[in-house]
Amino acid sequence: MARAGIALGTNLGDRLAHLRTARDRLVSGSPDPASLLQAPVYQTAPVACPDGSPDFYNTVIELEIDLSPLELLRETQVIECQLGRPAGAPRNAPRVIDVDLLYLGMERLDSELLTLPHPRLGRRRFVLQPLAEIRPLLVLPGHPGTIAARLRELDSSEPPLTLVTAGW
């Protein structure tokens, strides 16, 4: 078993309900549902999205998983499909749900299908800030410094995040 960090995002429909459903499906597959850590939900401006894209709700969860990285990737893709995200949608298009595997324990992987830790994790405030809420002292393999330090040092043009809800 390993702890998996997973980013959840949505900018279409009932955004909070989509986040809850994705979280609940991931927790139902955990061997230890009580292991869940969940960050607050933040509203964020779209980054690298088509003009006119609605704002996102973003958060990060962490929980115990007993799947391989590729098995967990497959599970995240099933959740996206079940919640209405079409396969093969253009990159950064508005979406009902986005479920991104950020890390899986100290696993390092660089394959055609998946890179761990997530290659853009340290460059995105909408990922670093919620992750710092639940794992500020986490140091990922191949990454310098803690998550909290990386957030403090982040050089990003992203606007500040707006807290939506701490308990969801």
C-alpha cells in the first residue's frame, strides 16, 4: 500500500457535487477509507484553457491505495468517464471532472501513459496550495524541498485562489 495524492478539478455543472462524487468513488476503492485527507475546495481561474472557460473548483485528496500506478490511472479514467468527461476531449477544454494522479508514495515513473510525480505539480498554484493544506512537509521523489516551500517559492502568474469550502 502507498499514499496517493490526487488532484480533482471541475468547471462544468454542479462543481461541488462532481468533486464529492469523484472523491467518494476513490475512497470506496481504498483499503482504508479512514486514511482520507482532503484539502479545502478553491475556485480558480482557468489556466491555459480556451477563452471564455468557466472558473474551476480544485482540490487535492490523499488516501491509502493498494493499486499499481497504472491500475490507479485506469481507475481515475473510469471515474472521469462515468461522470461524463468524454474520452479524447481536447487538452484543457472545459470539463465535468478532471482526476489527476499527482504521486503514489515514493514511486517514480516515466512512461508513455503516466509520469510520477506529476510533471507540472510544482508549477501550478491550484495544485500546490490545496496540497500544502494537507501535506505541507511532503517531499516528493526528484523534487527539491517541501510542498510548503515550493508554494512559497512559486513564480506564477495565476491569480490568488478563492476558498469555496473547507468542509465538503
